[in-house]
Amino acid sequence: MSERGQPTIRELQLRAERALSSGRRADIERALIDLAREAPVGSDSAIFAHRHLAELHLEDNPWRAALHLRRAIDAGHPRHGDVLHALMGLCQALLGNYAYAARCYRRALGFAPGTPWYHHNLGHLLDVGLDDLVGAEQHLRVAYEQEPLHDEVVASLAHCLARRGKLVEALVLAREAVALAPRHKEHRSLQEWIEQGAPAKRPRAVKGVMGRVGSVADGAIDDAVEDMSGCEDEFTESVAALLVDQMIAGGFDPDDINCARDVLDDYIGLRDAVGRPDVLAAAVEYTVSQLRGLGLSQQNIADRYGVTRGAVGHRSRDIRTTLSLSPYTP
């Protein structure tokens, strides 16, 4: 105890570790929240608390998990970098932000380039979410070379190869996946799809396990990505990824960010030329701030994106004119 009778940071962390060992969710969350509240920002104890709070909420509230991860990532500790970025990738995949999720897994690989699960998850996102089959195959082959007996890795590579037209190798791998996990219905569906010549409409049952991220328990999340064939083009996704990243860092709530994504999609759909990605993202955020009465200044937003206030104002006016928007429109 401290001189004032309050528990020290070390005592709070020990309490959190004991709660994690007990497995009782209410005790775990209470102890981790106490630690996160008292630990110095950016300290190992704060990172510990926010990381485990993120893992706790990953399935039921990926948005809340992402906010905890952002606080941990902002501390910039390289020792924790790969797992934190991989967890953020999983959160963003669950939220449907596939380009952002792929960026997170690339960052995780920058810290731990040999981790097969990061290669698998990135490859699966590139295949099923972003239609980058060449990049997907590269990462999935790395994962397969290191984990040739993991049925999900084998199945993901088979799926990608089938989409690339490499049906002979894909069928061999699909049969391997079925042999490795005979009760896995999705693997059997995958095999049947390939035997039919891999028609363009893929079976919805083809899924990927996205939960193998560093020290996170195997199978923590199943079905994180399913039938993500309707992806946006590369430019839209690059703007959306920047926009979501900045708005998460700025503490916006999910409704604000969903509104921003809608504004972005509608505007790009009506405009042939939309300018620089960073200016567009900043202008969308400023427009949403006006629409929802959030009171953020144009200069503050411009500074965060590294662009000029004038550019943000000009693009925001064009967004409002194009979409017939007025400030404080609900």
C-alpha cells in the first residue's frame, strides 16, 4: 500500500494478474479498469491493462477493444508492437475496415516478420477482402511453409489458389485440409467448390480463423472475415483507412465514424476527381464534425492530417454542395 493507504501500481497489476488467472470476467474487467485508470500513460502497466481489456472485449465489442489498443499502441513500445498491431488488425477486420486491418497486420509483421499467423491473416484479408490475389498467395505460402499441418492455413491457401485458377494444387490442398479436420464443414464445402471448377460465386461457408495473433489464445475469434467480395477500390480504401485511423485516435464514437464512411462513399460515388487522399479524409472529418455539431476547428483537423486549413475548407465546401448537406443535419 502507498502512504495514503491506496494500492500501488504494482499491487494493482498483481490483482489484475490474479483475476486473469481466476477466469471470472467481472473480476478481470474491474481489476484491469482500476489498473488502466491509475497506471501512468504509456507505462508497461498501462499497456498491460489496455491490451487485456482489448482481448476481453474483442468478440462482443471490437470497437471498444480498438480504443484500448489505440491507447496501448500510442505508447510506442516495440516489445509489444507485433501483438498490439495484430490485435488491432483483428478488431478492424471484425468492424469491416479491411484495408486498415491489412495495414495493421503489415505493421505487426514489421515487428515479427516470421510469424506465420500474421502472414495467414494478412493473406486471408488480401484474398477474401481486398481481391489482391498475388499478394495473398505470397503471404499464405509463407504461412503454409511454417504451418503445413494447420487445417485453416491449408484451407486458406487452397481458396486463394483456386481463385487464381491453380485448381490442381488447390484441390490437393483442400483435400489435405479435410483430412486434417474431417469434421470441419467449411473445408468440405471448399473442396466441393474447387471440384466444381471454383465458380465465381464462392460458398459463404468458406471462412478464415483470424484469432491466431501472437500470444492470444488459439481460436479466440472465429469467422472474422466471411464473404467479403464486395470490396471498394484501392483509392477509396486508402482514404477510408486514413480517416478511420485518425478518427479512432481522435476519440470519435462509432456513429461518427460510420457517418464519415457514408459521406466519403457518397461523395466519391458522385465525383470523378476528389483530390489528395489526406485532404479528402480531413475534409470528410471536418464535414462530419459540422453535421453532428461536434465543434472541432478546421485548423485542428488540418494540423492532425498535416494539410492546410484552406485545402480542408475548400474540399469540405465541395462535399456539402455535392451532397446537399447542411450543418447539424441529423
